Amino acid sequence: MSESAQSANPVTFPQAFLWGAATSAYQIEGAVREDGRTPSIWDTFSHTPGKTAGGDTGDIAVDHYHRYRDDVALMADLGLNSYRFSVSWSRVQPTGRGPAVQVGLDFYRRLVDELLAKGIKPAVTLYHWDLPQELEDAGGWPERDTAYRFAEYAQIVGEALGDRVEQWITLNEPWCSAFLGYAAGVHAPGRTDPAASLRAAHHLNLAHGLGAKALRSVMPTRNSVAISLNSSVVRPLSQTPDDLAAVRRIDDLANGVFHGPILHGAYPETLLAATSSLTDWSYVLDGDLRTINQPLDALGLNYYTPTLVSAADADPTAPQADGHGAGEHSPWPAADDVAFHQTPGERTEMGWTIDPTGLHDLIMRYTKEAPGLPLYITENGAAYDDKPDSDGRVHDPERIAYLHGHLRAVRRAITEGADVRGYYLWSLMDNFEWAYGYEKRFGAVYVDYATLARTPKSSALWYGRAARTGSLPALETA
């Protein structure tokens, strides 16, 4: 669309819409041995040779622990009105049990106060994959006790911050925690046990339910409790019965395993049947599903790219998708008869196809799946090979186009009746990108890893204009 056409038909958002950016504790904080913090599973995993690109770790990350005031000021300068961050469990409760370390909580108190002073609404995620190592040593998420430890931790943080923070998210992307961590082994803790990954999924669900109850027991009723799911948009390679059956299998493992109990109080029968060779689900005890099925105040959706599947023998010559779809150990338990394919189209540095229609479809699905439940896009963004020019500026027109397309998809969904109340760009700034180390840059703000200097990319300036005006700037003016 030309600039003149866009000016005549601006893409505008509701006045109360939240324009935010998101980060997570281990990816940005650093200071991993300061003020009583003990190792998380990601400290252990990243220090294990061969687990991360270049042997990179989050020991320093981008030093947000010491630079948070400058980072908050940068958000304010850009015009953001919300910031989603996660709390490091092992900074607050080093062994994953027992009393809090107040100096650890004090960091988050200071961060919240700084945000509020700048007019930025904090959104707290309690768990973004960094389980205290002592809890993993005791069995981790496949063990039921971990869910009860999470509830205690949730109560501690809720008591400390609930008077000032209104938006709460229990878990971020439990699919990754369960299946990348315990089945594929490509995320911490690096285990490859499909049956254990299904137990982990249930106990993550239970942790959400127990955590939601714990938060509500200590916080004002005005506060919102949500969960962020990286629900997949699963599409068939063809309309054959076998390919449609493959979609059902992956949809159950990607989506139904979480939204089934969380939204509807039951696991999909098709999931239970498909995984019966691995588990009898006897760890789902009486009352668990009622506990998991807590009323939600909102639902967070994380989206990057759609998933294309077929029956395994549909097209053996087709290129297979990377990461989530292939590899020595699959993150998809009992789905060896499903093939994953690279969706066509332009791709990001991660190799992920750019397809804003997937975000629209995801929003509309959950508008029907959970009618009346407010939705937030809690992660959406792209990695590119960003580099400063000779003047030190970082121009990233590809990311601007990506954001523009996906925000238009959000606005289209709102027009069609979806109650989407905010969008959080992933990520505020370049950071430790898990097993990819520092090789992939998702940030709207460029970080020089040698000096840790921050430089807003052109996408940050574009997104800031959108946040200040409530409408999308023309691409040509970025």
C-alpha cells in the first residue's frame, strides 16, 4: 500500500490498546551469581559444552540487572505504554522452596516502581523456563511436587508486587518447557524422554491452576491472571484424510494438551488415545482438572509462524521443517507418523516463514475457543541479521514490514469481533536467544555485545510512533 493510500485509510487501534515489548529474565538480566541467586536449569544447560551456539551463556546477557533504569527510560522515550518481563525464580527463591530472598525481590520492586514512574504498565510473567536447578535435581516438571513449589513461589511474588502490578501471567509457553526441554532435549534441562514430557505438560498445567489460585489469594481482585500459550496454527499439506489426521495429532500436542484442561477442564480424548503407548495418564489425579480449569481474566497468545504437516509418507522428498519438526529426538510424542514441511514464502533469520494470516487465524480461533475472554498478543517478532551502518544507525526495514503485516492482522481480527487488548513485540532488545546464543537478533533495540550499548533500530522508532499515535505509520516513512 502506498503512503498516500495508507494516509487515507490509516490502520488505527482502540484508544486503550497496550503497545508493549517483552523480555525474559535469563535472556537479559545477567548478574547470575549476585544477591543470592542460584543456578537455574538454563545456567546449567548453557554451561554444558555443545548445548548452545558458541558456548554462549546468560551470565552477563545484556546486564539489565544493573541497567534497568536506562532500559526503562529507553522504553519511555520510544512511547511504549506496557512492558512484559519475567521474574527469575532462583533469584527470588534460590532453592525453589522456602522463604524469599528479599534482595532478589527488591530488584523487581525497583523495576516496577521505575516503570510506573514512567507511565509504563508492568506485566509480570512468573515462569519463563528458568526452573531452579535444585527442583530439576529433584525431578523437575515431570514430578508433581514442582507444581506445588510453583504455587508457593507465585504467592511470594504476588504478595510482593500485587499491589502495584495488575497484569499477571503464570507460565510462558509451557509447550516449550515440556516438549523442547523433556522430549527433544534442545532446551533446558535437555532430557529426551517422551513419556516424561507428557507428565511435565500435566504438571505445568497443574502449576498454572495452583499458581492462579495462589495469586488470587494475596492480590486485589482488580488484577488480571492469564497464561501465555504458543499455540500452533497447524495446517495440512493436502485435504486427504491422512493429512487431516496428522493435523489433529499435532493440534492436540501443540494446543489441546494445554487449552483443553485450562479452558475446558479436560484433555482431548484423541490426545489420550494417541499417546496411550507412552503413558496411561494415571498422574492426572482426582480434582486436578478442576484445579487447572481456573477462571482466566485474559489469555496471552505468542505467534511467529504457522506449522505445515502431512502424513509421514505423503511426500518424502519435501523439505522438512527445522527445529520443532525434525531432529534426532522429536518434541512430538507418539507422532512419528507425521511429517513437518517448510511453509512457502519469505523467511526470517530463524528460517521461519512470514505469514501474518496465521496470527489472524490464531486470534479468531481463540475468540471462538474462549468467547468473551480478552486476548493479548504477548509475543510476536522476527530475527534478522542486523548490523549498524557507518553512522552507527541500525536500519531494519524487514522487521518493520514484519511488524506492519502482523499488526494489520491483529487489527483485522479486532474488526471481526476479537477482543484483543494489547500487543507485545518480541523483543525489546537483542539478547541471549536460548540455544542460539547471541547469533539471532530479535530486538527492536540493537545491543553491541562488546560494550552493551543500546541503539534503537529503525523498527523501534517505527513501533514507537505506532504506540504514540495508536495507528500504523506508513512503511515508506520508517
